[in-house]
Amino acid sequence: MTVTLTDSAPPSTADLLTGVLLGPEFRREHGFWQRLISTEPFRRPAGGTPEERLELAYDRLRILNRSLDSGARLAADLRALAALHAWLGPVDPALTTVAGIHYNLFLGSLLDHDRAGRRDLSDYLSMRRIGTYLCTEVAHGNNAAAMETTATYDGERDGFVLHTPNAGAQKFMPNTGPAGGAKSGLVAARLLADGTDHGVRLFLVRLTDDVRPLPGVRVRQLPARMGSPVDHCLTSFDQLFLARDALLGDGEGVGAQGEFRTGPGDRRRRFLTTIGRVTPGRISMSACAAGSARATLAVAVRYGGHRLVSGSRGTPKVPVNAYRTHHGPLASAMATVFAMSLLHLRAQDRWESCTDESGRTEAGTLVDVAKAWITWRAREVIVQSRERCGAQALLENNGMTELVTGVEGAITAEGDNIALYAKAAADMLFAADPGRESTAVPGPGDLSDPRFLRTLLAAVRDTWFARARARALRVPDADALGRWNAASGPALRGVEAFAYLQAAEAFSDARSALPEGAAEERLGELERLFAVEWVARNSGDLLAAGFLSRDQVESLAEAAEELVATVAAHAQELAASFALPAELLADWPIAGPGYADAYDDPRASWHAGGGEAR
């Protein structure tokens, strides 16, 4: 990756770091979304009930759609989908949710499964009908392959009968409520034909009109969830007949004699193809979490710069950022946010560039791990940023509360994080040679050398996987659950360490693409702080294995403190590299130096020359 800018003026340090955070083509890939959220329809409204905010989200979705040259082009462009989530997430989490469902899961799946272009998509491209996606069931979340909703082929009518057989098979949390107008959905159901279960397929179903569910469809509102309002519902089907062409998929279908033709590949591969849009969804969740973390951290840094507090007795007031107790957590969060952003780009690039099956499997694992690691770290950054802004950050008009709760949705959406870690752990654990030696070799090194720090991060990863393999080998082969339970604790720690190592390598790649100068120095400082803090958390294991000396372990705390001070000194410039539009920040009072004016009372005594309030 090489960071390039087209302006004639020399790029500033913040500009160069923006290219690191958002990619070398950030103006082309992100400029549209930066401009969109700066326009009046996307400015932060005052107050509103949950119902009004939900209607606003759907109104904004239609405005967004009219602003596009092609909704189909957006659905087919992974980077554009990720950018949508990165910029809309901090502005309107409800809008981000319904837009991601419509463009990625719904419209993207239609395009993927109809490459010949035979299906009329005009209703969805114009948003006369909004698309949704019905896969998860009450009793089947991460084990979606076990879902119970059925679509049975009816030869006499030459179509399918969609049915929900029990309460556990109700579709859980699709946005099928009355808000937003008429909706169609892609429904995942088990296809039954010729007395054979052909596995899970997607079916295009008209769900509601502008007022109510259509016959054969039952929609019930779920209890209010935490975070931004979305019309999540329980949806079920009562012997709903679907025409033959409701079934998605090229090369599959029902023949003239009523037999079902199955596409190539085994059942698991066909299922993964059916729900293939989950992977772009995970990349988008990473982008959304990183974008939300950048926004909250930028506000916290700005607020800490103009919130004045009393200094020592007899000294002038100072910004609260002057105190180590305040700027220290924000400096660590800054290193984490850069790591999150870079790991997101690394996973996205790997997924887009893989050309064969083995490469796609490896890239998919990185996407899964990155989604989980980034959304978890985003939660930590957002909560820390909120705390640093005190009680004012608890008020909705200051922009943080929706993001504190909104990140919880990202942690669960497109696959629960623990499930993603567990799958990655199993793949890494059992694909490895149990007798494999560590890829890192103990020996002396310099804690200021990023290469040595990455060696230590690799050693942490290998240590935890070695422990997991040793525990698994103590359990009889016949007890598969017992083996997994014995190994899973340290294996999940190994996956976490793998994520830290991947982020550190992404730091290194990004720094090598920068010219010598201030931007390269700032990124190097963030890189070392990120790695040193992780090494410090694992210093006991590294000392025991001979990777660190006792003196080095004792020096880690001092090294971290020096890096915290260095990063904190440049926090305002680093936050500026997030390239948040001025209009966005203007809508959040605590992001500006005149934040107290938001609470002024025009009828108060201080506006009447000290007299009584009128």
C-alpha cells in the first residue's frame, strides 16, 4: 500500500495519517459519504420519540438511495458498503442497520444469486419496496444450518409452500414492522422436494404492504431493544404459497418431472454460498465499529482540550487533558483505534484479493477474527471515551449514548463474537501440527524495535495454542466435546493474540508506506504503544519462556508511560486525521469550545444585568 494524494499542496501530517486510516483511495471511497452526512437531512435532530426516530431512519434511507447513481452498484461494491457503515454508524445507527440489511444482505444476495439478470429489481432499487433478510430463528442463531422453517415443493401448483412449524422456528429480529412502508424479504428455509431435504435455500417473499402483513405472513413486534430504534420483529409463515421463481440460485430448481436439481458442491458449501453475504456484512460491522470508535474518541479528545479545571492552588486553570489520569486512557485508546482501523483494511484487502479456495478460507478466518476483535475493542474505546467526558456524555444530544449501546448490536450481528472466535480457534488448533515448535525464537531484543515487539506478539500466540493442544491431547479422542472444552479456553486466548499480531503487522505495513517525516513518526509511536501494552499484559509468560529478561519486564511500565506521554502530546492532530466533517462535530455540543452555550438560559438573571429572571 502506498499513500498518495492528488492535491498540489504538500499533504499535512493529518492528511497522510487519514490515508493510512481510510486507505490510499480515501477521497474516492469515502468522500461521497463524508459529504452526505454533512447535508441537512443527516444533521442531528433535536429529541424525538423512538417511533419518530425510526421513521426518520427510513426517510433518510430513501434520501440516501436517491443520492446514489445505482443501488445495485453499491450492493456489489464491498468497499462502498464498508464506507457506508463507517460514516453512517456515528450519525444514525438505526439508518445504518436498515441500510446494511437492504443493500448488502437483501439486494446483494439477489444480485449474487441472479447473475443472469433475469429478475426485475426495480421495486428495490427505487425503494418502492424495502428489502429485509430473515435467517436467524428463535431457537437457531449461530447454528443457522439447523433452522426449521420449511419450503416444500408442491408439484400440482408448481411452487413452494413456506411454513413455520413451531415457535422456535419463528424468524427472529428482521426489520419487518410497519415503519418504512412495504417490505419484501429473503427468507432462509429448508427446501423439501421428492421427500428429500435439500438443505437451506433463500426465497424471495413479499411480506407486507404499506399498512400490514400480507396473507400467510404473521409479524409481531419484539420488546424494545437497547440502543437505537429498529423495527425488529418475530415473523412466521402459515402455509404461504410461493411461485417457483421465488427460489434464488443459478443452476438449481425443479425439473419438468418435479425432481429438484441440486447445484455443485456438498451441502455445507451450498449453505455457505446461500448465506455468502454474511462475510461482507462482517467487514461492514468492523468498519461501523471502527468509525464509531473514531468519532467518540475524537469528541473526547476535543472536549478534554477545552474543558478547563482548577490546577494547583494559585495557578491558572488548565485543560483536563493536561492530567495523566485523563490523557493516559485516551492515548491508549488512540493506539487501539489506529490498530482497529488498520486491521479492518487488512482483512478487507485480503478478502478482496484472494483468488482460490484455500486463500478464501484463510481470508475468511481473518475477516471473522477482525470483526470480533474490532467490535470488542470498539466497545472499550467508546465506553472509555464516554467516561472521560463525564455526565455530559450521557445526554443524547452529545452523540455518544447511541454509540455506547449501538456497538453491542455490532458485537452480535453477522455472527456472535464468541462463536466467530471459537470457529477460528478450532480451525487454527486442529489444522496445526501438535508438535510444531514456536515460530518465535527466544533471544535478546530491543523493546523500542517494532520487529522485536512483533516477535513477542507471535510468541504469545504460540504459547496459548501450545497450551490448548496440550490440554486437548490429555482427553480421549472419542470425547470430542471434552477435548474441545479442555482446549477452548487457551485456544480463544490464542485467537485474541493472533488478532493483536495481525494488527501489529498492519501497523508495520502502513508505516513502511509513509515517507520519512512526522506522519511516519506518529504512526511508529502508536505502533510501539499498542505492542508494548499488549506485551506488558503477557510479560509473565514471555519471561518464563525466555523471550524477555527480568530487566526488560521491569522496564515495560516505563516504556509505556513514555509512549503515552508522546502520543498524548499529539492527540489533537491524531484525532484530526479521522477526517470527521465539521457539520457532524457541530451537532455534538461537547465537541466544541462553546459547549456550555448549549445549556444557556436566555431568560436567566445573568442576561438581565443581574436582576430577577423574567
